[in-house]
Amino acid sequence: MNWQDTALVAAGAIGAGVALIHGFLMQKLMVRPIDVLLATSSKSSTTRRLTPVLLHFSTAAWFLGGLALAASVRFSPEQRLATEIAVGAMYLYGVIGNFWATRGRHPGWMLLTASLGLIAFAAYPAAG
């Protein structure tokens, strides 16, 4: 395993780790209170079922992206680059969204930025 492979696995681990923490905090701080609010309102059961799924969408995407990055060290160079671009774009969206929405006071954007840096390093062809 070379440095690019190690960087890619580390980027995946950071992304998956951020997703797990994000999912836990999302459930505790947003899904449960919203569920209580919806239970006391006249909203349909479909809305109550759909809300947690939509709130956890980014969690699932970041986690699966992290797994894809870690697995991509075994892909062909073209498949690996496609994975790096796709997951990198998704993480970049998370960075921009977290930074904008929290005015930079959320650690998620910093961690996903670190992951993006590792993805960029892994995508750069090794010298030699």
C-alpha cells in the first residue's frame, strides 16, 4: 500500500466517522424533537415517517462515500478516479453547506475538508 492508498483509506475513515457522529447527533438533536412536534400536530403519518429518512440522507451518503473511498484502493485507476470525484463532490457540498449554515462554527466542515485534502492527494499521480 502506497501513500496515495493510505490517504484514500484515511479520507474514507474520516468521512465515515463524521457520518456516524452526524447521524447520532442528528437523531438526538433534530429527529426526536421534530417527531414529538409532528406527533402533536395534524401532520400525516407519511410525513412523520419521511422526515427522519430525509434528515439522515446526508449521513447515509457520507458513510457510504467513506466506504467507497476505502474500497477504491482495489479499483482500476479509472474507477478509483471516478469514486474520488463523486465522493469528493459530495463532501465538498457538505463542507460548503456546513460552513455556510453554521457560519464556520461546526467541526463537520473542517473534518470533511481534511478528507477532501486526502482525496486530492490520493488523486494526484505518484512521482516517479
